[in-house]
Amino acid sequence: PAGSYAVAAGEGCKECSAGTYSTSAGATASSTCEPCATGEHQALTGQSACDTCAIGTTTVSPGQTTCTPCPAKSFTPQAGEQCYACGALQGGGWYRLEGASPTQTWGAACAQCDKGSATSELDATSCSP
């Protein structure tokens, strides 16, 4: 079945390890088990898909079994994305709204500076002319 492979005929199937998945049925090599992509995880063995990390969490490298919370004062654009500080968005010109929660997307936690103002700080809470 998908999520597993058989090394030799007549032997039982072996499951893909946690942090990996396989959509191939009848696979004959462990190389059919692909690592979960960055922003995804899989805690169980023998799976045919990975789970997307929730908003406010991510993985920093492929093949992870759990998602970790974003660092303080950083946010994900949406589920399955990397964490960013507001000031790092789209080349800068964004600031963090007061009271922003890590479980918010950056679209809800960050605001763009008004025309004619900017910020060079990653964690600014306002913009300057």
C-alpha cells in the first residue's frame, strides 16, 4: 500500500519512516519515501501524505515530524509557510500591529507603512517619514 515498500518478494512491507510519505503502491525501495516539504510534517510512519503546519508554526527543513512555533514577533503568511518578522515582508515597509498574536497570519498581524513613510527595523511597531 501507499506509505510502504517491499525490499524483496515474499517479505512483508516496511513502512516509510516518520517525516516521510509515499503515494506509490507496490513500491520496492525505501527511496520512494519522500521527505515532507518545509512547512509540512508527519509524525506517523507508513503515511501517504504529510500534514501542513498550522498558522503560527513551521518546519525549517524537510523531513520533520513536528512543527515548531514561530519565533517571538514573527508570523506566517498562511498555513504551511515560513515565519517572517513584519519588517522582512516584501522588501520592508511593514510594521507589527500592537497586540498581534503569533496565531495570526502576517496579513492580520502586520500593516504596510503609509506612502512616504518607512521602517528599517524588522520588529518596528510604527513607521517614520
